[in-house]
Amino acid sequence: MYLSICFHLKSTGILNAYMWKRTIDIISGICGCLFFLISFPIIGFAIVYESGFPILVRLNRVSSGKIIKVYKFRSMVKNAHEIKPRLQHLNERKDGPLFKIKNDPRLTHVGRLLRKFRLDEVPQFINVLKGDMSLVGPRPHEIEEIAAYPEPYKHIAYHKAGLTGLSQVNGASALPFQKELEYDKQYIELASFKTDAKIIGKTIKIFFSDPTGV
């Protein structure tokens, strides 16, 4: 009987946690998608005018232990993935599998502006509304990056990735790879409505004070 009651309480807690988190995702997803629809004609025209179609790209990322297609406004030239191997020697990240070049030659002029203000990520609200991603969660990574996770952090890949999160508001891509994983692990252990509210508040504050810092 005792074990039955404990299981019931635990199951109820998990269900309640899922409900409030999914509710926030739906509300934010709807609001974000409305902004996406409003901004799409302007951003879309700018992208097409400079470098043609497509306007959106779908990138492979890992969330909840599976590969998903993450939507983004295209900020790079069309053959960016093919060029990447030729730029490996310029990679500024030496602490893990991540790839970053300060003045990435693959970025278009419009793309640089979109990334500066994080507007390239607005289409990800579609993923949030669909349930592929959550508003708050671990940072979504590529398959190759997930494969390089040290053993203590491999479980992170089985949690739903977030549009923002603890690692995103504490340095994002500027963080050392190990530190980023530590933040994601910490978020999973401390996940709650209060934690999510703090992260959302900090994200909004950073966005309006320093959009490049999210």
C-alpha cells in the first residue's frame, strides 16, 4: 500500500510538471508564431533579395532522445554545410566538438543582422508549439556534438531541448563546452516552474539589454 501511494504521488507530480510546462510552451508557442507570421514578409524579402530562396532552413538537432528538424531563418549561404569542412582550421572552439568562427564567411549580410538580434531563431516557436522543443530546456545540439558528450552528461540528450535555458542565459555559445553541459545538467536536476520563470525573465532582460548575449 505504501509503495502504491508513493508511486501515485510521484506519478501525479510528473503529470503536474508536464502540464504546467506544456501549458507555458503552448502559450509562448502561439505568441511566438504570431510574431513569426508578422516578421516573415519583411525578413523573408530581405533574405530573398540578398541570396534568393530558401527563406527557412530545417536543421538536424537532438531533443528527447530523437532527431528533430529545427526551423530557422536562413542566415548563411546556400552551400554552408559543404563549405564547413574547409573552414575547420579557423574554428575558435578548441574545447569540444562545437564549431564557431567570429567572422564566419558563410554568413550573409542579412544573416549577421538576424543573428545579432537572435531573429534567426524566431521560427523555432513552431517547434515549441509542435512539442518538438520546449521554451526552456537544455540547448539543442547536433548529432555529432551529442556523440561527444562525456558519460556523466549523455542523459541530457534524452530531455526536451529548449529555445532558451540555463546555459543559454549564462553565456550561450561563449561558454566552454564542459561548462555548458554542467548548466544543462543542473537545469534538469532543478527543473521547476520557479526555475523556468527565472530563466524566462533573465532571457527577456538579456534580449533587451544585450541581444547577442542570449
